[in-house]
Amino acid sequence: MGDARQRKTWVVWLLRALVVVVLLLVVNWIVSNIDWDEVGQAFRAVSNAQLALLVALVVLRYAFSATPLSMLIPGLGLGRAMVSDLTAVTMATAAPPPADVVVRFGMFRAWGINLARAGSGLALNTVLFYVIRFSAPLFGVLAFVTLRREDTGLGWFPYLSGLLAVAIAGGMALMVRSEAGARWIGHSAGRIVGRVTPDRADPDRWADAMAEFRTQVAEDLSSKWLGASTALVFMLATEATMFLVAVRAAGVSEAELSWLFVVGAFCVVYPATSLPASGLGVLDAALFTLLNRETGGNYESQLIAAIVIWRALTMVMPIILGGLTLLLFRRTHDMSADDEEIVEAAGRG
């Protein structure tokens, strides 16, 4: 068992190293012709008021993203949900999975939260988040159509992403409507995964697990999905606003790049956040290409500065805050990451 875990850890770190190499190549492609003196000037142009607004938007973004979890896990509350989210971000960055999930469940147990309900709430929150994430490009398409910018070079990607969101939502609806539907989804997923990892995917066990999951989440999904989904839409809107403020702070005005195009471009590339490191490099390249084309290549340095500002606030700031929350939590609570109950619950979650 130990050897298997060790091999899995090495595979995870090898994949992370490969991702880093790819990202470095992509970033080098983006910045090879950038005048970094101009980028520095764009950074220095950011006022204290704009910086304060950006920090406030980061906090608001995490408040919206934590709201569904606070709704779906009884007794958790918004404050604890935010602490859980920020700590998970830090752990996911510093250690291979499932370290982030194990720490979450350690917190849930210390707070007296039922781990079975926490696992189902966390899973349901993840599903709703992916529905919103893959629906985002449709908002972008609507913005481009409003601006009569149909020729963006995106092809069928936004529509395929939207279809994926519909498929996820449809699968969840099918699962909730009937136990037979839940078992069919679990069995089908087990067969698909079994082709890759036969030792970890027994279709019958997956069918039983999905039926149990349905029992746990059916009531929550029917009564709370609208509020939870609305909070996630506001989360997306807040993050798009954050990027828009970064663009303006870097020196690109409304006359040069309309707010609707900025928000539309952000929404179109948003599914790339599902990639490792929130799509670092891939998302940035796509976003830069869309915005740079719209401005005729006249604001390359300002756009790079805006992307870096947004990345720093959405990736570095949460990691720092999550590290602080984890340290404070461990000072005030007894949490052992080796506890078998926690590890087992984390595996189910």
C-alpha cells in the first residue's frame, strides 16, 4: 500500500513538473516581445484606491465562492466555509492531492460537522461550480454578439463548453430524479474509469456509491441549488469585475477597450481555470490574444500588467491568507491528518 502511494506521489509531482515546463514555454511565447519597462510603468500607475478595490473584490469573490458550501453543509457557516476554501487553496498548491481534501475534513471534524454530510455537500458544491464554470463562455458569446464581434477565432469552443455544462447539470438532475438513474450514472462512470485504472473502479461499487450520494444530496439539491448557483454566478461576475479593474488600473481606458469586451473575453476563457494552477499560462495566453487583437496590438504591455495584477491577487493573496488560516487553526484545534476517519471521509468526498 505504501509503495502504491509513493508511486502515485511521484507521478503527481512528475505531472506537475511537466505542467510547469509547458507553462514556461507558453509564458515565454507571450512575453518574448514585451517591453518590460512599459509593463513596470503600468504597474506603477496603479493607485492605492485601485489596489484597495482589487483586494476588496478578492475577499468578496471568496465570500461568494464559499456561500454554496455554507448552505450545503449544516452548521458550517460562511466564515468557516471561507477558512476551509482558503486553506484548501494553500494545501493544493503546496502538496499533492488529497492533502487539501484531508485538511478540509480535519477542519470539519474539529468544528463538529458531520463528515458524511460534509462529504456530500463538498461534492455537490464541486458539481455546481463546474456547471457555472463551463457555462461561462456562453455569457462571453452573448457579450461578443452584442458588440457584433462574432469573428473572434474561438470556433465551436464556447458552445462545446456550454454543452458540457448542460450534460453535467442533466446528469445531476437524472441522478436526483431516480435511484435507477443514479445507479446507471455510477455504473457507467465506473466502467469508463475502469478502463484507465481497473484496480480502483468497480462499476457495481460506483453504482452503490452514487445511489448513496443521491440519498444524501437529493433534498439539498432540490431546495438549495438555485441559491447556491446564484452565489457562484456572482462569484464569476466578481472575478470578471476584478480583471476589468486590473485592466483599467494598468492604463487601458473604456475608449480603447470596452468593459463588455473585457468581461466577455474573460468569460470565454474561464473554463481554462479547471487546468492545473488555474490554467496559468494557457488561460493567460488566450486572454491576452483576444484583448490584444481587439486593441490592435497597441497596449501589449498594459495588458500583460493587468493579467499579472489579476493573477497575483487571485493566486498569491489566497495562498498567503490560506497559510495564515491554517497556522491559526492548528494553534487552536487538534487536527491530525493521519486520522483514519478523516482520510476515509476525504476519499468519499
